[in-house]
Amino acid sequence: MAQNSLAEALPLSTEPQQRPNIEHPQPRVRPQGQPQGQPRRQKLPVSKFEKCLVTACGLVLAVLMVCVVSAKIAMSNAQRDLQTVNQTTATYQNRNTNAQQEINELQSRSRLDKIAQKQGLSLENARIRTVNK
């Protein structure tokens, strides 16, 4: 031990000494007034700042809830309006398709020939001009 220079000079005494870095648990004595399983709860005081902070957070939360509900209602109304517009558009597209089909039927060559024959008109191919747009 003398070689590593870690030796300590200890005073000679008859009492055993304990090292300071080792802890020995001491038995705890419980007061007789408290039950063993339930610790006694103490109420902590609440400051005015904490009360104001909780109140302000509650108000902000309530306002946000109202905003979410109103946004959902507005979104539902907009969606309903969009469905109405889409339905109206589909109705007009159907009407336009039907009208275009009727126009094509009225302009058909066979129909025009029948009308011309009823009126006593004849068709001469030499006098027909084809015009393209």
C-alpha cells in the first residue's frame, strides 16, 4: 500500500469508524395519527395570477370552440350551395345537349329533301355549294 501513495494515516481508537461516503438507512418512525397507506394531502395556495391565467385560458378555449363550430356550419352551407350550383349546371348542360340534338335532326338532309318535295322544289347538284367555316 505504501507504493501507490493512497494510504491514509488513521488515528488509533477503540471505536469502529464508518466511511463518510457510505449511507446506512435509518428506520423511519411514522406518527401514530396518520394511517400508513394514505399520505396526508395539503392544499396549495393559488395565486391571483394563476386564477387569471386559468380564466383567460378558459375564455380562449371557449372562443376557439365557437369558432370551430361556426366554421363547420359555414363549410356545410358552402358545400350545399356548391351542390346546388353543380346540379343547376348539369340541368343546363342536359338542356343544351337535347337542343343541339334537336337542331341536328332538323338540319338533316333527308328531312330537308322531304320538305322540299312537299313544297314542289327539286334538288340540282350543280347549284349546290359547300361552305366550310
